[in-house]
Amino acid sequence: MLPLQGIRVVEIAQNLAGPYCAEILSHLGADVIKVERPEGGDDTRGWGPPFLEGAGSSFHAVNLGKRSVAVDLKDPAGVARLLELIDDADVVVQNLRPGSVEALGLDGPTLMKRNPKLIYCSLRALGSVGPLKDRPGFEPMVQAFSGLMMVSGQPDGPPIRIGTQVLDHGTGMWAAIGVLAALLRRSVTGTGGTVDTSLFETALGWWTIFYASYALTGEVPPRHPTGSPKLIVFQGFETRNGPVVIAAANDRLFAKLAVALDRPDWARDPRFARNAGRYEHRDEILAEVARIVATRTKGEWIDILEAAGVPCAPVNTLPEMLAEPQTEAVGMLMQVPGLDLRLMGLPVMFDGERPAISRRAPKLGEHTQEVFGD
């Protein structure tokens, strides 16, 4: 039995963060009903190519396990029908444009008066309070606004967007965690509550380690392309056939690395024996490591470093990552029912089993009659 079996979630959300939150809850066993516009539905249906069954790949990725109902929120009858559905729901997940839920009577206070046990989860771009609370936004905008772009990329290069949807997916995760905590509290108190999060708050949360250093020193964290600017040696190096990351994260591991690179004297050199010294002389030691690593292939270095007990990894492309035996072993790639397609499952297991994908992403309005009965 999955943990959320018997829980009903109404998702009034589109694009990525809100739907990803609801997909997590679906993987955990909840019955997720996705509310979409009759004309076009969720915007991500049109985000392509590539397309499968008329929907873009992004839609398939974050809408597994759900049922779709088409509801015209401009029609009072459609809103009334949706309110009846929410009256029997446990959770609402919404990320509509700020102000629109209040205008529709679908805001938290209104719905919780009708259904006191309801968990009402809102996801926004920049937060639920403050002068910018009503401003909409997308991932690249918030990565820029939060400063995250300024710590990504080469030290002497331009700021770079983090390649994956770290804020959309991270915000969806925080929202799901909040919903789970609120459901646990409801099991004790019998009453629901609100959960609020945003892409901006998620971005601030990712600053945790960097900010701690800044708070102590007042120094803005430098950019680093593959590792850490504070730990030496802890980054990627080019080999004869591609880069490899070497993670000698403490003095003991650096001593092992020195032996593996045939420079055991480094571990006794007062310039390099401690991380503080290596940081002070970082240009010198990193240049030497780079020169040595460039003499062999990444496969050769992986064998040498692993034998020496030094954490390391090749910098894989997506096809190379998929070809890794470990990728298949962990079982994250799961078959989508009814489609010749495997997608990523939930990154957590229960009693040694990963929750299966219960159903493919729904067609627009596919379950309207099933849910509403007419």
C-alpha cells in the first residue's frame, strides 16, 4: 500500500512546479485530478517538439499518474462544479497567476471555509508576501533575480543559467514536503491548513552553504565550473579523452591523491598538506594536477583513483549516463503504461520497492465524465 492511498488531490496548476508537486503526490498513491482549460489545456502540452500523442515531452514528464478534467473557469457553472469537487478533496495544489484565484473564489480562505480539512498549497514565483508577491515569473527569471546565475560558470566568464529546472523541481519538492507535513498535522488536529512556497524561496534555500561563508567573511562567492572554490582539490580536470571530477575533499584524501598522481611529497609539503595551504597556493597545485591528469584517459584515471581510494567520477553525457550499469540498477527509469516510453520515477523507495508509474500523462479532459459523472 502506498503512503497516500485514499488521498484526493485537485491540481489547478500548469507548467512545471505545481504539476511536479502533484506528480510526486500521485507517485505516492494519491488520486490526482488535474484541472485544465478546455482550449489547449496546460501550456506544457504545446512545449515541443518533441511531441507524443499531441503533447510535449515536458507535459509527459511531470503529469504521470493523473486524471485530467476540462473545466472552463470563466464559466460560473464550471467553477461551481469545481467547488463541489474540492469539497470532497484533501489537497488543492495551485499556481495560477496571482489574483486570479481570489477573483474566482478559489483562494485558500474561501475553500477552507467550505472544507475545513483541506490542505491548500500555493506555489508562486517570488513569494506570497512582499512588494513582488503578485509578479509572475519563470525559472530563468528567478535564477537571475536570486543571483544563482552569478555563481555558475567559468570565473572569468558570463553568468550562466543552471541547466536543469532546479527551481521548478525544487519548488515542487518543497511543496510536496509541505503537503505531507500538513497531512500529518491534520491527522492529529483534524483541521487543514495552507502551504506556501515559491521559486525564489527555493533559490534562497540553495544559497545556504554559500551564504554562510558570505555572512562570516563579507566576500562574494566566486564562480566555479565543476567543483568547489574552497576545497582543493575538488573539481573537474581534462584527461586525454574527456573530463573527470576528482573530489579529494579533505587532507586524508589529498594524501591518497598525491600518491595516485605519483607525487607523495605533496602530502608532506607545508604548502599543500592542509587545505588552507592548498587554497593559498591553489593556482600552483591545480596547474600541476591538471598537467598530470592530462597524460592519461579518463578510464585509466578512474581505475587508478578508485584503487587509491580517491572519490572520482567521469563527466558523463546523457547517453553515457544512461549506459552506466548503476543507472539501470537503481531502477529510476520506469515503463509508462500504454506507451512505448520509459520516464523517470520517484527518487525514493518504500520497503525496497520504488512506486510504479500508475498511468501515463492524461489526454486533455480525458477523465471529465469519469470524475463529474456527466
